[in-house]
Amino acid sequence: RKYLLRRGIEMNIERCCKNEKNKMLKSLLNIPENIVISIGPTGCLNVLYNEAIKENKLGNLYTFPVSEIDMVSANHIEKLEKYIVKIISENFEKIKSIIIYLTCADLILVSDFSFLTKKIKNDYGIIVKILERGPIAKRKLSPEKRLEKLLGELKEELKNTTKIKDKEISDLKIEVQHIVPPITSDYSGACSTLYGENILKILISPHGCKTPVAYDEIRNIDYSLQYSTSLNELEIVAGEINGLQENIKEIISQNPRIEFIAIISTVVPQIIGMDLETIVENIEETLDIPCIFINTNSFESYYSGISLTLNTLAKKFMLENKKIKNTVNLIGYSPLTFGKIEKLEEVFSLIKNLDLNVLTVFSDNLSLEKIKNSTSAELNLVLSYEGLALAKYMEKEFSIPYVIINVVSKYGIENTENILKNFFYKTSNSFEYLEKREKLDDRKVMVIASPFMAINIVNSLKKDFSFDNILALSFIKESRKFKKIEYLQFLNIVNTEEDLKEKIKEYKPDILISDPVYENLVNEELTFIPLLHYGYSTRLYLDLDYEYCGKKAYEYFKKFI
């Protein structure tokens, strides 16, 4: 239901539900001799990639993730022109038109693409049309009417336009993202961290951002109290959200288990400078319930969103506690990196077998009690880059040491066992004898994964299978929020799809361990070992069986190797 009416209150915030879809994209992808370029913050793009894969039409879709600086300065329009020329150079014989699929950000900023569309048509005889998407566009004209209008205009222009075949196209050094999807956004990372029915999460958005959140959550989102506003044009201009407190009050009355509220920003509040901090303070004061503000912007990755959310929780709720003997926290778990929590079963079994207790997993089924109790732990075990900032904060504020652990394959779990025995019982190394081969395996192995996962796989495969030649890669767009640390000194950070193709071409791997989204970048026959990274492929391969943790993973890798 678009609006919920209870006790006479108009609810202009809506629950995020599974099976959200972009209904217009299917029609766009089936336009003959046409390519769709979806541009905007990374948070707006992953959904379209998913739909294109399902329709077997990825060849017709390109994504153009825009940085916050480029969007606000309108520099992305100039870059988009080069991007389009590059696409034309690769597809000239196959296409007659290009549709640029815009998001709310360009609508709010009133970005002007008219010069670009005329120039491309004049230079190459390729028609470029602009199609607006999202709730702001929908309120002006229904998607069906917009599409009908665009197709009519396109049909007429195609009759009167001839492609310019002898136009020389220079080899532009411009990044094109086509095979690999854009990474899941910071606000999806925040929502994933706060998953559950005891935390009320509200995305501040014109309404469209609820679709990516539903796609990006691999658990059942119906069990997470996740809502999104439906900001209208007046609220966007005024920077105010009418009736938000009344809406929240109504939701709380229906869900008495709510312990705190998280107000999560997206691209539109960021662009217009909406004062969400004051709104959060007013909600907390008026409704007498804890409320936090997660200052995400849609342009950054889920790594950034998780890290920001964990730190916000710590600063708001953590207090000094007496340490409890033989206790740990696990920090940096996220289904976007690790899949469902059951994949880490061997870690929990190990901790239990050593007579240790886990106080809190950041983040799995968080509660106020778990967050507050976490400062009683004697040691923090860090699973991922996303968890590092929280571990450092807790070390500084509550004197809880942390250690980065490797849970991958047999070596990883045994090394973690050694770390725990050393810290809690001061006992020496007790590794099982690892399977040793007569000589080193000289096959080339390439690992593409999240930062810590890539390094941990490399370390474990070297020990467990005597590989001598392994390259660890992470595909991460340049960001001021991602800083390389000593643990990642042997990690290769790749910023663009073109650079990734180049790395693969240079290295010529015999074995590739990665999410299936990267498999299409490899032409040569090689051994492919699937390792899901839901932060990229989201719900595409949910049924694919894979392992990375402990002895199960050792057997999993052994099958392929």
C-alpha cells in the first residue's frame, strides 16, 4: 500500500519489503539497437545490474557510478561524454541509440545534458535520449507515460538520422563499468548492520532508496524493521519532513519491542543539506527514545557505511564495564562480506570449545543490551576492514585489545585457535600438521574479494596447499574513506574494471577465486572457484553452495585444486 492510514494519521513512510523491482528497465533493455547507461551514485545502480542479469540483457546495460564531488560540480557530464564515446567506439555497428537513465540526484541538481546529446548526435549520428527515473520523476509523469513518450520521440528521430561512419574515434583512457556491478552503497551497509525487529531504521529519501535496500539484504527483510520516507518536492525544497514524528510514534505503538531509532541519510538529503541532526535530536527529545543519525550519502561503499554505523553505535551507547573473564566480541561481520552467519559456525564452535564466550557480534541481531555489554570483553576479534575502526575505538576508550583473525580454511581456523590459546591461556602453538606436498605448487592463483578476505585466502592457501604464486586483489573505487593498513600491504587495490581486466591479462591466472560476477572478465580456460561477495552480487547467486571458513572450506577448496 502506498500510504497507510491508522488513527487518522497519514503515513508517508513506507516499509521496505522483499520483491521490490524496477519495472521500467526490462522494457528499456529490449529496445533494439540501443544501449542503456544508468548514471548516479553507486547506491542507485546495483539494482539495475541485477535486473539486466536476470533478463540476460547485461550486454545492453552500462553503469556510470558518479562521485559526490563530480555530481555536485556537474563534472560528471563532461566525463559521461567521454564514457559515451568509448561505448560508441566499442559498439558502433550494433547501436543506433543510447538512453541515459537518470537518478534523483541529477533531477534535484537540474543537470543539463542537452549540449551532450546534441554533440553526440552531430558527431556520430547516434541518438542520445534522457530518461528520468525514481519517485520524483514518477510524480510528474507515470513511468508508462514517460516510456511511451520517449519511444515515440526515438522512433521519429531514428527515421531522420544516419550514423556517421567515417568519424574518427580516438582511444580514450576512460573507465567503463559493464561486466562488474557497482558495489553496494553505504546506506545499504548501514541498514544491514542494524538488521532486526528491535531497531527502527528510517531511510530519508524521496522513496526510491528502499528498492536497493531490499535487493542488498540477503536475509528476509520482512524480519527487519526497515522503512523509507517519501519526500515530496515541497519537503525537499524546505528541507523539512512533515509528520515524521507522528509516523514514528505510530510505528512504535505497533512495535513495542523497538529499542532505538536510526535515521539514515541518502543522496537527496546530502545534496540539499537537510539538517537531519536537528531532526534526530527533536525525535529523541519528543518521543523519549534513543535516536541515532547515520550520515551516509549513497556515493560511498558498504564498507564505509558499516564502519560509520558501528562507530555511531559505540559513541552513543557504549559505557565502561567491568571485564568478564574469558570473553570476546566478534567485530566486522556482515552478510555483504561473509554471507549468512551460519557460514562462521566453525569459529563459534572453536570459541566454545576453548571455554570462551562471545558477548556481542558486530553485527548480528544487535540489541542495546549487547552493545552495552560488549565493553566487558577481554579481547576483540576483528573479521574485516569494516570492523577495524570500532576495534580501535574500543581499544582507546575501554582498553580492550584487538587482533585481526583469519578464519579461512584449515590454516586460518588453526591460527585463530593459536591466537586465542596464547591470549587467554598462555599456551604455545598447537597446529595440526598441514598437508604438505613434495614441492611448491607453481600454478598462478588470483583472488578477488573484500580486503581482509583476499589477504586471508592468500595466506591460508599458501599454508594449506603449498601455493607459491598467489595475487590478492580488491576491486574498490578510489575513496578518501578507504585507507590501506599494514595488514593489507600485499593487497592490490584495483579502482576500475579496465584495470582489473589488465591485471588478469598480465597475470594469466590458472585458478581464479572470486564472486561469479568476475568470471566473465576471464576468457582463457582456468579453474574457477566461486567465493560469493554479496556486496557486489547481492541476491543473484543465493543458491550457490560455497565455503570459506575452517575445515569445511579446506575440503571445498581441495575439490577444485
